[in-house]
Amino acid sequence: MSKKAPNTPPPVRINRTERALAFAVLALVVAALICFISVIVATTLGAGANDGFSHGIWPAVFFVQYYGLPLAFLLIIALLVSNAVRRSRAAKGSAQ
């Protein structure tokens, strides 16, 4: 038999919203880094000569590169707020 301390709170579970936000942050950061590296490699190989980056998939690559990391930062802030709200509600519920 295991003895539990009477004041030990139950383990904190991560809800679906927080998990989805965390995976979205990870996906955006990875996609932005891959796009950044692909632009560097493509520039080295000469893809940007004669306005080559304005055709094909390159506008989407630049869009992800420019807006991916700031959006991931905003999602991290949303994740922190969500986590703080959940923890404060759990603390108020266990205090009563």
C-alpha cells in the first residue's frame, strides 16, 4: 500500500486546447525555420536572380518565414494565459 500525503494535490492534466496550442507553436516554429533555411539555400543556388522569388511557391515560403515566428510568439502568450487561468481556477477550487 502506498501512503499519500493528505495535502498532495492531484496531478495537473493538460487539456486539449493547451495541447493544440503547443503543437501549433512547434509546427509554426519548425515551418518558419525550414522556410528560412530554404531561402538561404535557394539564394545561394541563384533562385533569386531576375526576380525568381516572385513566382511559384516562393511567395508562400516568404509568408511563412515572415509571419510564422511572430504568430508562434502570440500563441505562446495565449498558451501561458490559458495555463495560468486553469491553474488559478484549480487553486481556487482546492482552497474551498
